Amino acid sequence: MDRSKVEEILKTLKARGVEHDPELPPCPLCGAPALRGYDFRAPHRVEHDCECAYREPERYMAEVGRVWRRWHWSRVYRESLPPAYRGYLERPWEGRREVLEAVVGWQRDGGVLYLFGPPGTGKTHLAVRAAWGKAQEGKRALFLSEWEFYERARLEAQAEAPRLLDQVDVLVLDDLGKARLTPFAAEVLFGLVEAAHRKSLDLLLTSNYPPEEAARRLGENAEALLSRVNRSVEVRGPDRRRRAG
């Protein structure tokens, strides 16, 4: 597109008295604000108050697509959280160094991480924030309770829902060991861990129970499940002595 056409388009926009929308991401090339009236539900559903889309269309669209993935999947992940857990996204988790190192390792390398410990020690808080970091990178992240996971698997089996493994890159499965483990539930749980072990997705499990106790419910598959957990770590809450010092 030649310079005169670009200038004509810009003059038309300015003549309309365009307004900016601070809720939408700015131009990834120059930082110009987004124009009001767009919803960004797809990469092309946004316009910025600049010339970048006309001057460098290929680069602009590639960068907008990258920004969209981060913007969109962060919101999808937030919406998957129970309302009571959304506040965790704004509050850093403080705890033992070995726990944080395990989470950082999972964020970097993926696979299966198992967090366990007594109720109230911050397992869910930590898991929510760990997957939030991946969502902000543009990964397709989701949070499900154990019961929600089994219900979704049941709908998949009845062809009433798309396959979860086709829709996510990262999954938090919270509170393992609370739901009744039917033969069907045991099968789909093992299949999920196996898929994460093969790097089809990154899986973070939380439970009140040590991995050996949680796996025992799977019967003959218990040892196989344990062998597919890359790392397990006990969460005991913040180190009060360290903070006091």
C-alpha cells in the first residue's frame, strides 16, 4: 500500500474522532493504543491508532497473533478458576525454596508435578499461579477439580464434548483423592498422566495425600502412575522462621 493511501486512511480515522480502549493491548510494534469498538476475540478483531498495520502488515499481524494468544489464554484460564481462587493471581505465594524450585522447574520443563500436603498450606494457590505463568506465555491453560475432570471425560466418551487433550497445553487438576474413583475414572486419570508423561501436555496435580497413597486407589496401575510423575514435593505453607528473620 502506497504512502498516499496510508495517509488517507489515517485522516479518515482521525476525522471520525476515534476513541481508545485501554482494556485492549496496545500495538505490539509501536505501543499505540487500541481503538474502541473491537473485542479482540480473534487476532484480526483489533485496530490500533497507528500506521503499523499498513506499513508492516506481515510483521504486524504476526506480532498481534502472538499478543492475542497471551491475551486470550490468560482470560480463558482466569475464567476456568472458581471465583474464590481468582484472587490468587494477584498474590504471590511465599514458601520453602525447594517447593518453589520444583514449580519453576515444571514451568520450564513441563511433564507431571505433584504437590501434596495438609489442607490450608497453599497448594492450590501455588498451582493456580504456576499455570497462570504459562497462560501468560500464550499456552492453552485450564484449571479443573478432580470431579470436573471426570465429568468432562464422561461427556467426551459420549461424544458430547471435544477431547480435552486437543484443547489444552497445560492442566491443573486440583484436590486429587476427593472424588469417588470408579473404574472409568481410574482409566481416564491414568490416561491423563500417561499423556503428560509423553509430553502431550503439562500437568500439575494437587492433593492432601502423598503420591503413594493417592496412587493406591488405582490398584494394579499404582506403580505405573507413580513412575510417570516427574517430581512430587510436599507443601507445608510459608516458612515463618525465614520470614521473621
